[in-house]
Amino acid sequence: MSEIKEIAPNKLVLFGVLGGLLGIYLTYLFPVLGMKIGGNVGGLLKVIAPTFGALGGICAVVWGADAVRRVSKYGLGTGVPSIGQIAMGMGIVASMFGIAIMAKFPLAGPVVSLVTASIIGLIIGWFAQNVIKMKIPVMVRGMTEIAAAGSLIILGFGVAVAGNFQFETFVKMVFDDGLILAVFWIGAVAILHPFNATLGPDEKQKRTTYLAFSTGAITMTIIGIGAIMTLGLSGAITMMLGIILWVIYYKKFWDEVYKDASSVLGTGLIPKTEA
Amino acid sequence: MVSLLDPVILQSILLIAISGTLICIAVHFIPVGGAPAAMAQATGIGTGTVELAAGSGLVGLITASYMYSSLPDPQSQMLLILASGAMGSMIMIACTMLMGSMVYAFGVGVPFASAQVKNDPITGDRQDLYMSKGTQGQGLPTVCFVSGVIGGMLGGIGGALIYYVLIGLYSQSAIIGTSAAAVAGVFTVGVFYVNSVIPSYGVGGTIEGFHDPKFRRVLPKDAFTSFCVSIMCGIVAVLIAGGM
């Protein structure tokens, strides 16, 4: 088998962390800028701000899906979905902690969430490797990355619904109306589905990554529908952009599938009687 | 800022750690067969550990929270809340196993047999005679069903206990206040998932129940891991209530 050039894990970590945090912070920054500029441009900035949270969430999904891919390649014994669920479990604990403990200095919230998630992931990874003895060499690093990505997914898509990451607003807009469960579940599926669907000996990073973009975009679309309820117009923009991104990346994934398959044939239906 | 050394806070953290461990132990009781069981080639329900533990545990959480909201003085009625959590989980897991058994018996058409024991420890029926060649047993023998119901009970108590502790803490918190139920519920779900995935890595996908030799082999280290991780989750949960 020829060596296929893959994107280095470190590059994807940078993409996820920087993209995710940038998206989350832009939702905070744009309304402030909008206030200063005023007029129509200011208003527009304010309306499109929450959409950037969802875009940051997609960056985190892509990173998380690649981390899931690296860990699950070794075979977990329990199926890939379990790792997506533990990612969201760790992510939700850490992100709530981050924004709650920094309620007085909300700007530090996302970073504190990311750091807390990494620590929780590191500890769980260490236990999985050394106490449960899973014998997966990348377990500690993988768990750390997955937990961190999980917290950024919760925050990114949560911010797209709430409009900002202040604890009071976040609790009122995301928790009280139950949208957090949508963020939790669809986020989990977004992170676990790409590898779960493409796994096997001929799995390729490019194909999995395109699928991760498309599941991220689906999450964005559904979160957009939720955000119409809480934020109105901003939610509609999130939803529309989500649909556009989904179509683009699903087409790319589709093309990748056709490229990787040796040939694609229509076989017709199974004949009713033996020939 | 809350003091972590306050006895009430310490007790809360310990209770969360105990509930996490209960959830972890619960997972070991539930007969999970994973993908092989889905093809009737292994004993247990044909899905993942996490799905089953979480599915039954979350129903327990719903029944426990319903009980919490309908009691006049819920904080003094801990046993009732835990019992309703356990009931909910047990009913859910029993329904899942019953419907699974119907499919195995009337759909797939396999006799129920365990691969791990020669005789069913509860009914005393011979098992190995009914095992198809090349499989790890099929369906859900009586002992697996009983084990699963015990697992549901432990998981339900675990989930209800976390919810009970957290809602007590959060309803007095200045920054959460009226949203205590939502925040406590979601946090419980988070801790639940962490604690149901950890043991599923330990058991490696399939376990038949308390009669499985694997049960004794993996339970101590999984429970220890869950206890440590849940203490950490407990500290995080308590700090959320205080803010900074």
C-alpha cells in the first residue's frame, strides 16, 4: 500500500483550538464592535455574531473527529459511539465549570473550559491506559484532545444559541429550554459519526475529514433552527449557512467516495428467483 | 467562593463519587453483547454498554426528578427519590430485555443459553447443550435478566443520587438559582456518560452479568477508576455552585 500523505495531528489541534476559540470570541467581539460603529453595519455585525460560534464549533468537530479516528483505529472493543459520548460528557462538565467559575470575568470562560476539559481528559486517559490497561498508545493524548474538542463543541454551538457565553444568559437560553440536549446529542453524533461511518482498512483521512465538516454543518443547521427560537434572525442565518456548508462538504465527501472506490456500479434489485 | 473543606461540601463530593461508582458497577451487571449479540452470536442485548446503561439510567433520572418536583419537602425525602430512580431504570432495562428476548426467541429463533456457566445459577438449567457451535451463547437466559434488573437498579440509584445532591446545592446558589433543575439534570447526564463509558472500556464490549468470570476480574479496577474520576467531577460540580 502506498503511503498517503495525511494532515499532521498537531496542525488539526491548532485548527480546532484556534478556530474554535476564535469563533467563540468573535460572537463576543462583534456585538461590541457593532455598538461602536453603529448604524446598519453595526446592526449587521450584531446579527451575524452568533453564527461565528457555530463555525468555531465546526472547527472543533473536525479536530475532535480526527482525534476519535486516531484513538478508535486501535479498536476500543465497545464501538466508536462510546467515545463520542464520553467526549460530550467530559466536555459538558468542563464547559459548565469554565463559564460558571468565571461568571465575573466571562472573557476567560472559554479558555478555562478548554483547560479544564484537557485536564479531565488527561486524567481519564491516564486511568484508561494505566489502571484499566487498554493498551492504546495514543490513549492519553487522544482522550485529552477529545475532551477539549468536546468542550469547544458545547461552547461553540451553545454560543450560537445563546448569543454570548455569560453564564446567566447561557443557562437561560441553552439550559432552561432544553436546547443543551440537542447540542449534546447532535454534537456527539457529529464527532463520532465520521469515523464510525468510514472505518475499515481503506479508511482515509481526507474522506473522514470531509464527512466531519458535513456532520458539523448538519449540527450547525439544527442548532440554527433552535437559535431561531432564542435569537430570531441570527438563528435563520446560522441555519442557512449550515445548509450551504452541508451541501458543499457532503458533495466533497461524495466525490472522495467515488475517487476511493475502484468502481461504482448499479447492480439492480436482487432477482426474485435463482437463475 | 466555596470552601472545599466544609463538611456539607465534602459530603456532597463524596456522594457524587459514590453515585459515579454505583453507575460504573451497574454497567457490569447489565448483559451487553454488542455487535455479536445483534447477530445472536453472543449472550446479551445486541447493543453497546453505554447505550444500555445510559438509556436505563436516564429514565431513572426522569422518574427521580419527577418525584423530586412532586414532593412537598424533597430534600428530606432522599430515599423516596432514590427509590423512584431505581424503579424507573429497572422498568426500562426490563422492557428492553423483554423486547430483545421476544426478537431473539420468535424472530431469530434461538434457544437462550449462556456461554460462561454450565448451569444457570438461578434456575439450574443446563446451558452448554443449547449453545450453537461457534457462538458465545445466545439470547438472555434467566440469570442475565436478573443481573440486568439489578444493574438497572444500581444505575438508577446512582443517577438519582447525583441529581439529588446537585439540585440541593444549585437551588441555593446565587448564580444558578431558578435554573437548578436544568443545570443539575444536564450535569448528571454528563457524569453519567463519563461513568458508563469508563467501565465499558474495562469490560471490552461484552459481559453477561454477575456470573461472568470477567465480572470479578474487571470490577475492582473499573470501580476504582470511576471513583477517582467522579471525585474530580464532584469537585467541579460543587465549584460551579459557588462561582468565583
